[in-house]
Amino acid sequence: MVKQETKNEIKQIERFANIKIIEKQGNVVSIIDIDATTFPLKVILAAVYTSIEKAGFIVDKKNKSYVIEIMKTSAKPKELLQLSKEFQNRLIDHAFYELQTMRTAPLNDLLLHAVDFPYDYAEQSLKEEETEQELKHIPDEVDEKELEEAFGVEELEIPWSEEEKNEGGEKR
């Protein structure tokens, strides 16, 4: 019996490093295996986004790696191999950009704080000037009764006296 070839069979056409060019259901597809610990999903999706106008992409996670399928209608295997290499270059560019962003984040925060510094300094000096002017309005010699009235404090009564009294109310 002769085995008939069906369109569901997968036939490997070419292999280059982590890139496989296969024929799947009559179409030529490129499959790239990428380590998930080296390239996070954010970086992979950024690279896919920048390459989306050239081909179709399917991103899938298997075990500890991402499997990316690159499809293009009526593409030849060499063209798909070239697209896969370009995609990996973009992936490296995005990973490098992400790494540089993480490294320069403290410097970026410092620069943003430095931009706000003159504003914060001016605001603080303005507050100091206002408190100095408020203090200038208070005269040097202030009557205690005026202060008590201003703060709403009445004359303090002392619960004890210098002279102690007996239980009967007589002085000792």
C-alpha cells in the first residue's frame, strides 16, 4: 500500500539555529523557539508589533520557551528565513532597549526630581517669606490679656495654694 500525503502532515524544509522552516497544511511557516527566561513576553510582543506589517505571527508558550510562528502567504522558504532573522534582530533590539530603560530608571527619576527642584525651592522660600511677614505684624510688647483673648485662653486657676488648709478650713 502506498501512503498518501495529506495536507495535515508537517514537513521540515530547512533549519537554521533555533529557526525551523516547515510546510504545514500547504503553507510555508517559520517556527522560532525562544527561551522565556532570556526574553520576557513584553519584549517578544514589542518585536511582534514592530514586525506585524511584514507577516502574521502566532505566539505560544510551551514549557519554558515561547514558540513563535511566522506566516506569510505565497512566501518562499528563503524569504521566511530572512523574515525570521530580521524578527530575531528586532527582538534583540527591544531586549536591549528594555534593559537600558531599567538601568537608566534611577537617573531618569533623579532628572525629573531635578526639574521640579527650582519649583519646590521657590515654593518653600515663598512660604518662609509669608511666615516672616506674619511674625513682623506681632508687636514686641504684647499685653498678656490680649494674647489670652486672641488664643481663647482664660486666666489659669491654680488648684493648689501656697497655704495649706486643714480639713476644717483653718489655716495652719
